[in-house]
Amino acid sequence: MQTMQQTPSSDRYASCIEVSKRIRWDIEQDVIRGRSFDVSKKFLPDGLSMIGRLPFLDAAEKRLVSQIQGRTYANMFGLVERYIGAKMLEISREHSLGDQTVLEALVRFTEEELKHQELFRRIESMVAEGMPAGYSFMPKPNEVANVVLSKSTWAVLGLTCHIELFTLVHYRQSIEPDAALSDLWKDVFLFHWKEESQHAILDELEWQREDAKLTPDERDAAVDDLIALVAAVDGMLQRQAAADADYFLGVCGRTLDAAQVRQLRETLLGAYRWQYIVSGVENERFQKILGGLITKPQYARIGAALAPIIN
């Protein structure tokens, strides 16, 4: 009789499988349910959009900024899940003849990421119907995925763990408690959060497993890869923030003065850096995981690279 090879952390993988089965959802039947987006309401909560930094906008304009940012927020998740799904499929092959519990957990992870990509494509088409023409999402999913996947597995898993963790924080701290958001938009990220909660656990386990395989020199090079990935993310955010500012200025219906335009651009970039980089880096759980894998000088190197973004 065939015996199954077990790993010390198999129970955590098994728990992710159990939860995955229990919370499984369908895009149309559970999330959308025949609804459309209510454009009389905000999409992104104030704590993420940083709308308080734009006091010269009226209520309708602030709502529009939240909807533009919310549209980009959904598209960003659809973007990163392209590379995450591909990476998890690659990693799962390492377990194909080993612990089958781990393999099942990662296969489920990959399947759910494919579903999330479909969800966010659906959301983009629905949001486009209710917003003015002219919006552009600048990053190309396959181009971004190729850049990310060219880096070491350690760095890719570190970036992924960072993303999954800030996803959880954003939902629980900002999206869930905001009663002024579009109900459908909130539900999109409720169901997304349910599955991402398990993905964050699997990211941590696989990152630690990968780390155990590395020599000190390989880990040091991987730290440089992680720094390079964060820099690439920041470059992407700069381009999208500029595009979103241009879109708002083109559809808001009035002309802002030079100082207001500058403040709008700075606010969008600051909000995006907070959403996609800083909120994850400052997450206590992420800091604990990362700190357990690297040396103090390596940690300081990462901090020095992040300082211009955080400041």
C-alpha cells in the first residue's frame, strides 16, 4: 500500500484545504448576484484613498476619486494574481511526488487565483459601463508577470506574502467597516478576503520552505531581488497614479489650478504607495516573517531602499 510522505507543517496545509472547501464561492451566484455597481457611492474607503488630502474637491468629485482608485485597486489585484497563479503552479510541481496534502493545498490556491483573475476582469467590464470613458490601466499583466518571475523564488514568495497580508488588513480595517461604500464593491472584496486569508498562510509556509534551501550568499542575492521587485512595483504605481490623475482631470468637469493639480497627483501617488507597498511592509506579521529569515544588515538594506517611498 502506498504511504504518503508527511511534512511537519502538513496540518497547516490541511487546515487551508478544509477552509477552502467550506468557503468556496461562485462569481455570479455568490458575489455579483445580478447586481451592478452603484456609482452614487464610493468604492475605495477614505483610509485607503487618502481623500482627506484633497479638501478643494466637492463631495461628488471625492466620490469620483474613490471610484477611480477603486477601479485601479481591483485591476491591480487582477494583475498580481497573474504571476501568483503561475508561480504557485510552478512550486506545486516540487510537491507532485511528495506530500499530497501540500500539493492539494497549492493546487487549490492556484485554482482560486485563476478565479480571482476572472472576477476582476468581470468587475472591470462592469465598472466601465458606469464610469466616463477614458480610463486606462497602464501595466500589462503578462509583462509584469515576466519581470516578477525572472527573480528568485525567495523574492517572489516574499513579495506575494506581502501582498496577501496587506489584502487582509485593507479589508478588515478599512473596507469592511465603511458603510458608505458600494455594496457590490464591498462584497467583491469580502469574498476575495475569504480565500486570501488561506493564501497568506500558504505563502508564509512556502517562503520559509524555500528559505531553508538557500545558502547565505543565495539569500543575500534574493534580498536584492526583493528590493528590485519593490522598486519595479513603485515604478508601476507612479505611472498608474499619473494616468489616474489625468483621467480625473479630463472627466471632473472643471479646471483645477496648478497647486491643486500638483496636490492631486501627489495624493494619488501617496495613496498607491501606501496601499501597495507601505501598508504591507509595516504589517507586524510580515515584519516578523521577514525578520525571521534575514540578518539585521539585510533588514537595514531593505529599510534603506524603502525609505524614499515611505517618506
